[in-house]
Amino acid sequence: MLNERQLGLLEKLEHQASALAELAQQAGVSARTITRDIDYLNFTLSGRARVINQGNAGVHLEILDRKHYFQLLQRHDNDDQLLALLLLNGFTTRLQLADALHLPETLVADKLVKLRQRYEKIFTLAGRPGVGYFIDEPESRQILLLANLLKKDPFVSSLTGFNYAAVERLSAAIASLPSWPAIHRDYVVSVILAVWSMRNLVRGGLQTRVNHEVSGCIEAAGFYFSEKTLCVLISLLDELQSQAESITPSLIQQLLSDTQTAHPGSVLDNQLIEDLTGHVTRCAASPVWVAENRQGSMNNLKAAWPVAFDMSIHFIHLLREKLGVVVSDSDLVGLYFACALERQQTDRQPVILLTEQNAIATINKLAIERDVLNCRVHIVHSLAALQGISEEIQPVCIINNSHLPLDDATENVLNIRNIITPTGIGQIKDFLDTAFIRQNLHRLFPAEASFHDDNQPGESWLEICARVSQRLSSEGYLTADEAWRICQREQEGENLVVNQLAIPHCWSEKETPFRGFFITLSRPLTVNHEPVSHMLIACASASARHESKIFSYLARTLYKHVPGSIAGLRNVEDFLTLLRE
């Protein structure tokens, strides 16, 4: 059985590689203990994944079989059973939980703290002295939470006393039931089982129609409901069906329009409306607040497309405020927004191909324009022609596919000879993505605006952000509105943290280009349950869509380094040196 430290080690490595010494320090044990943990993890994971210690390059997690890896972890993590016990028993003391889970009471106390942190946006875990702990949520929400757990974790079912043959009969009967067509049949079964499991706790719902067909299916499978409990079940399923039917493309389009007013770029297209209408309808009909499968980290994608995930947070807030639909996970919604933004990247970047052979030039031009998105290739055959066209179109890249010598002062040159291979195409893609940024690091991250903040123990992250933003505003690097937007974004949660570097950011209405201000901190702290060593205040133009590539470059570059490298940065020059590597 994996212990808490070993599970925590895997969770940390899912997000990013870390130095062995850093893992030991955070766990409060020696490096030798972490090394033994790594050996035991590799034995337990049995080929589903492996933890690799690469010395100076840090400790990495390589997941080989994602599905079975997360299923294995689920068997070693009893948080689901802890939550189920709280839902099934109302008030429950730590001692009672410890007895039921066969765990020390001190470990249960730690687990309760972590459970509260893990699901703080989903439900409220409360406690009363002398009485015990309980889930402080409406009855319908508690039922759906238990339904999620029953669908997710077979170990939870063992706490409810189900007859598995009866569950199979119930599933078969519900599969052909015409009621509640928007709700997946497996979800209907899970809700029925959750209501049955909580039958002695439910307080009863409003009087509702008697669905004899549903009642007959349930009783034929061997589950017997009182009239009060049946009313609770049918009222809840009717409410889910009604909520799903209220979601229409026009409603989603209006919410997207409201979302877009505060964020850059036009993302509103038919594909996004269709994707989100389907997703929100599924969330309304079959709410999943406890994920059925543990997901891998999406930190890389969030760092590369922060505007997409900022939009998702705003969109989800509007869903709750205007439609009453609760979506707990912003990741998939953010993914839809990221895809929409990618579809809108239609500006064609000019590339000059300097070549001496027409046949090879034609082949290479076709290959580049086919495989490199939004790229237009201009062919030239001489240095004079290169100089002339460069003055007209300002190329982002010059591919020297010839043997002609270029002046050392010529910028943005990539030397690739003969027919361009897939490796060469990869070089061109990477060059186009990063050329502008690498050439303008000092302009994008001005050294004169960087400073050190002497944050104090006990200060909150929002206090630090407010002080830093106010200073940048008073010195003229940010407007008062931009400083307010940055603080407002940080209050919304889902804070952007890339490899221990927090990046508070905003989208400015001004036409000014991207500005990034590197701020060193005296003391590390925790932001959104992630360690933070320093911060980068970022302000991007809402009208300059290409500036999203700067975030992508930052993410790709910062994640190449072990977290200790970020913590060891002393000033903005160290930061810029790290970005050049």
C-alpha cells in the first residue's frame, strides 16, 4: 500500500520534474528516504509508469499506461471512502472515521485537511466540536456527490451494502427506460443507488408525479423505496432533465459574447458554440463534481494558453450566475477555448527561402506551407533580391537553402541545406514561434522595471500582488486599471504558476505591446497549493493575438529547468539568461 508521502510524491511529479533534494525538503525526510520511495514506487507501478532519477536533471515521472496508472492510484487512495463515510453518516467523529478506515486518528486528521483543500470549490467540509464532521451542502448536492463516488470507486460501494446482482438487474432495467433522456443511463443508476444508500437521511422532497414505470424497475431489481424517498429521487432526476433541456446554442452564444468582452481575440465560432453547448448540456444533466478518473496535469497547456483558461473561468462563473449550472472543472472548457483561439490564428507569417535551385525550391516551399501553419514562403535566388524583398515584407525568418554567404548582421537566419526533412520542418516551426521573443527579451522584460519585494511571513498572496502592482502603477509601468485587473484576476483563483514562478497577468485595453516585470521575493510562499519562489507581472494587449505566443514560449522554456533553478534566480538578468537557454 502506498503511503501519503509516496502518493504526494507521484502527484508532484505529475506536474513537473523536481530535484531530489527539493523533494526531500518538502517531504521533511532525507534524500535517501526519497530514493527508497522511488524504488518502491517503481516496484508497485509494475510497468504502468516509472520514476526516473536523472541526477542534475531532476526526478521525472514517465507514465506509460495512463488508464491503468490512474486506476492503480485510485486503489491506494482512500479519500473517496472518507468522503463517502461523511455523506452516509451525517455527523462523524475523527475516531469513527479512523475505525471505519482502519487508519490512525492522526492520519485521518491530516486527510480531512487535505480533503477540504482538494474540494474547497466543490463542497464545504465543516465540523462541530463534540459532534463531528459533515458535508455542509443541500441534500440534492450530497446525493449527487455520493452518486459520483459510487460511479467512480468500487470500494465505496462496499460501504453501502449493495447486492451486486441487484445492481446488475437495475442497470439492465434502466437501460431501456424512456424517462430522462438527457441523462446517461449509468448516471441514473448511480443516482438511484445514492438515494437508496441515503434513504434514512433524506428529508423528503416536494410532492411529485408518481412514475410507476420507474418505481417498478427499481422494485423488480430488489431496491425498495418509501414514498418520501421515491419523491426525492424523481424530483432530483426531473430537475436535472429540465436543466439540461434549458441549454440552447443561443444561450451559450450570449454567454460567450459576455465572456469575450473582457478578453482578447475573437473566439466566437460555430464549432466553439457546438462544443460548449454539448459540454454544458452534459454537465447540467449529469453533474460530475468528483472526477471519475484522475486527470493528469494540464499546467503546461494552461501556461501556454492563459487567456483560454481565463475565459473558461469567466464563462463558468456566468453559467452559475445566469443559468444555475455548476461546472466544477475549468480544464475541459479551457481546452475548448484554446482550440478556438488556435483556429483564429490566421495571420500568415512571411518567410523568405533563399535558394539556387528552382526544383528544390518548389518542393521545399510546398512542404513548408503544408506543414507549418499560417506561413507564406517567398522564394528568392540572389542576395540582391533578398535585400529588396526584406525591405518590403519584413520576414520573420530567412531560410538559407543555398550556399550563398549571408552577412553576419542579417537577423532571423536559419541554415537548412538541400530538401527540407521533417526535422528541418520542426526547426522552422520552433524558430517561427520564438524568433520575435528571443530577439526582444530586453524590451519585453525591461530590467529597469524589475525590483525585489521583501514579502513578510504571514502575508497573503493578494496582499503581495496588490503592493507590487501598486508600485508598478506609481512608477508608470502599469495603468491604474491594469493594476486593478491583475489583482482582480488573482482573486478569481486558478492562479497561473509555472515551475514555481507565479505569473499574475491581465489583458489591457491599450495598444501597448506585451510587458513583463520580473519581481524577486524574499520568502517563498504557496499559491493555489503550489510553491512559489518569485513572480512575473505580465500585461498583454487585448488586440494583439500573437502575444499569446509569449506565454507559450515562457511555459516551454521554464518547464525545461528544475524548480530549484527558478528559486535560485537573483535578478532579472538571471531570468533573461534562463530564457535564452
